[in-house]
Amino acid sequence: VLDSSLPALLSTGTIPIITHLISYSLPTNKSTFKSRLSLLLPSLSSHFTPSLSILLTLQCFNQSHAILKLCERLQTEPPPQLVAMGTKRQNEIRRNNPLWGVCHQIKCYGNCRKVDCIHVHLFEELSDIRPSKLSPALVPTDGVVKVLVKTVASPCHLWVQIIDHTPLHRGQTPYRPPTLTLSQISMDLGFYYSEPSNRMLCGQPSVGDYLCLNSVSGTYYRALVLDFSQPLGLYFHHKEKAKVRLVDTGEECIVDVNQLYTLPLSFLETPPLVIEAFLCGLIPPDNDTDWPPP
């Protein structure tokens, strides 16, 4: 059976008798059927027993995490050389990219199939804490937490504000949320930038900068720069559009760079009002590796 004919066979709702399925290369591209097939393997395991043959090459080093995930889905013991490759690859990524934190795909779905992903794929202490000028938001580690959902990025990716915390054991100090509210922060920013001399444009910002966004409505927000879009034309080297996240709501938007002002250090002392949260175990439709756009 060729893997190109499997979509039509599986869409009938009946599993045919499959004697051999030979699939070359790796299911690292989520747009191909090989990727979907690898996710369907657990449900197909009752109909046939998969086996895996790996020819270790230099290319396997960069894709070792994808091969290890495939071995896990096939319930096949990976060769020791491959495990060593995967460990070495992860250590190299952490050494060369210490600021990137844990991969977003790992958080949402438990796996990542992006070749040469620059993020960390192993959960370790402090592995998802990035150096930042902004005071970190403390998160309760036990007990019951009451939250208010502020922004929904996907069904399993939320930005929430902690409202109340009941510790697991008596005598423990409960979590105390920031005393300032979003309205108070915006009012303080508005009062500061009402002075024309304080409205200093950031010039050419960089990814990871904390700045102040002057929204179209005239409200000011603390913002984190995520990415840029460079327009075509004579001045293509100028960064005219920036993708930012409002650190106190979790919302993401694309704005003009001239809407971003430098942010004084005094406004970095208050931790973000929202924290990033993930609902583990939720799988996108058809076992895909991403949620469809809203």
C-alpha cells in the first residue's frame, strides 16, 4: 500500500488489511499526509503492528527530536545512538539559544515537528524563564487558583489573570496578585505621556523590547515586541510594522512603529497582570498539529 492512497482508504471509515506500508523520509511537515498518518498510528495499531528501520546519517542529528517522537508513537525502542544524538542536539540548542525558552508547540501539543526548531524541547527547572527587564509574574505552585480568562489564543492556549489563590496546606502564604489594575496602569501611562517631552519614539526597536503602545483610541499599554514586517519599496530596510503583545492582557496586534514609545524603568516594576496558561490534553480536529484560524 502506498501512503499516497491511504487518505482515500481511511476516509471510507473501514480499515483495510494492510500488509506493508513503506514511507520514506520523516513526517516533519504538518501539511503532508505523513504527518497526519503518524498521529493516527495509535488508533491503527490494533490493525497492524508497525515497525521502524532507521539509517542514521548526519541529517538525523538536526531532526533527531522528530525521529524520537516517531519512535515513541510507534512504541519502538530507539537506538542508543539516536538517543545520544537527541540529547546532544538539545544541549546544543540550549547553549546557542539560551533566551528562547520552551517551544510553544511542546507546551500546546506535547511535540514539535519543526525541523531545526530553535526553542528548548526538554522541560527543566528555569528552562522557560527568560532574562527580562520586566519584573517576573509569580505563579502559585499548589492549591486552588481562581482565574479570569482575558485572552484566548486557541482552545488550549490562554492568557489568564489570577483572582484568588487558596494554598494546599494551612499556614502557607497565598499568592497576592498585583495591586494595580489595567485601568490604573493605563491612567499612569497616560499621565506620563501627556507631557510631550516624554513621548520619545523608540526608533528602531528589537524583538524582546518592552515599550509603550499608544493605541488608536489614545489608550496607553505596556507592550512586548514579538516580530516585524518589512514593507517593500525604496525604504524596505525600515521596520514600519511591529507585532506586539500587550503584557497586561495577552492580546497580540500589529501596529506602526511610530506608535511605540520608550518605557521608563519605573513602569517595569509591576509584574504583568496576566500569565500564559495551557490546557494539556486538548488535540486539534483530525489530530492535526495546529488549530484552524478563527
